[in-house]
Amino acid sequence: MDDLASADGWQGALRSAAEQSGDFLQLGSRHWAFFTEARPLLLVTFETLASLKESEEGLPAHFALCKERDWSLMTLICDGETWWRDPLVFTYFDRISDNSFLEAFDRVVFYGAGIAGYAAAAFSVTAPGADVVLVAPRATGEFNRTGWDQRLRGARRINFDGRYSYAPDMIDSAEKVWLIHDPLHAPDAMHAALFQRPWVMTLHAPHTGEATEDTLAEMEALDRILEAVMEKRFSPEFYSLLWRGRRTNADYLRSILAHARMTGHPRREAKICRSVTSRLNSPRFARRLAELNGEGQ
């Protein structure tokens, strides 16, 4: 395999994957559009070049899912945190909107997390009737609207004026928006609160912090969410069933234990440790339970 760190490596992998039934286009110096066609069920995703290079095959994160399900896939790739705010990216979406390209699909689902969630929401306006799945999305990087979010300092140099700008306004044509975030993580909760529409369904993933997407992926819940949305069978009840997987997720369990300890609730700590050690082999939780029992003697 070519070295994925080189342009020839990762671009070659994408061209090869799109060669038979798709396309790979360069949109200026910092953006690319990847497309593979299968059944008329399209997943539209947004990904950074850095994350793509980290994959074993140099392909989009959801390529394997789409290949397994025989879905079509469109991935917009950016080099750096551009927020996909580039006139050539706008022109690309203008073109596929004007030529009714997306109307050829029976189902279109936009997906993104973090700043990719911003892009998924912003560009979903080009596919009226699409479903949108957002994980801890940013509403915008514009300072006047989100100056309270210190994570977005790098976005201050980006122009958020003009088209496809404020993500909460761009979801008006969506059929349903599923927004998953940690309500205990203040910045993400504040962004989520800006997506106020009757068709926005907010789902909670507490104690996941900055790692909500990673936690859902580790729980093997993210693919099942996308599959259920694509098949029009996703619901808050189905999400609740998937969310039960947190009970065996190491990062989640460490997070709730740390929260209980930080807030001074030893009884809650002990309850968490007993629950974990009764189900899992976890020396860390067993040691903490022993410490707590010793303190109570």
C-alpha cells in the first residue's frame, strides 16, 4: 500500500475506491469530494484529512459501513479546521442541488460530529426531506454568536457570512434532525440549545464530554444509529436501548466514577463500583471499592 501520509497515497486510495462507480474531485487546495454509488440510499459525511490518514486504508470512516449495507456514500474532506467554508465547496453543493442530483436517491442522511456536525447541518439544506444526525455539533464559529466557546478560537479567522453559514437556520428543510450530545458538558449543551426547531429531537449522552462520538463508536452504537435512521426506524426508544451499552464502556464508567468522587459522593462511588465489579473484571473499580469500604469501617 502507498504511504497514506503522502498525497499520492491517500488520494490514490480514494481514486481507486471511486474508480468503478463514483468520483473523486479536488475542490481547491484544501477540500475534496469523494463519492461512491450503490443503492439509492445516500449517506453524506464530513471528515478531516488528518482523521482519514489515520485509517488503515485511507478511506472515509463510514466507507466500510456503506459498502456492507450497499449504500452510496458522499464524503467532503477538509485539510485542517476550515469548517468547509470555501466558495468551491459552496459551488459543489450548489451544483448537485441545481441539477437535482440528490433527488435521485430514495433516502439521504447527513451525518457529522463537532465541526463536521456544523457542516452536515449547514449543507443539509441542499437535500430537502433529508434526515440529519448530529453528534455534539457546533452551531457556528462566528464570534458574535459563540464567543463563549473558547474551543473555537481558531475559527475566528473564518468568514461565516453569506451562504450555508448559520447551521441552525440551514436545517429548515430537513425531515428530522437527531441531535446527540452530553447535556453536562456546557459548551456542547449551549450549541445544542441553538438548534431550536420542532423536528429536532435531542438525545442525551451524559458523561461523555468531548468524546461523545468516540464513545458511541466504541459502544458499536453509532453505525446502528445511522442504519436505523437510513431505514426510518430510529426513535428515542431505540436510542435508549443502544445507550445501555454504556454500562460496559470503560471510558464512560471511569467518567461517572470520577464525577462521583469529585462531587463528594462516596456512597454513589461505592454503588458504581459494586455495579461494575458484579458485571465486569475491573481491578481499578475493585480497588476503589475496597478503599471505600475501609473508610467506612
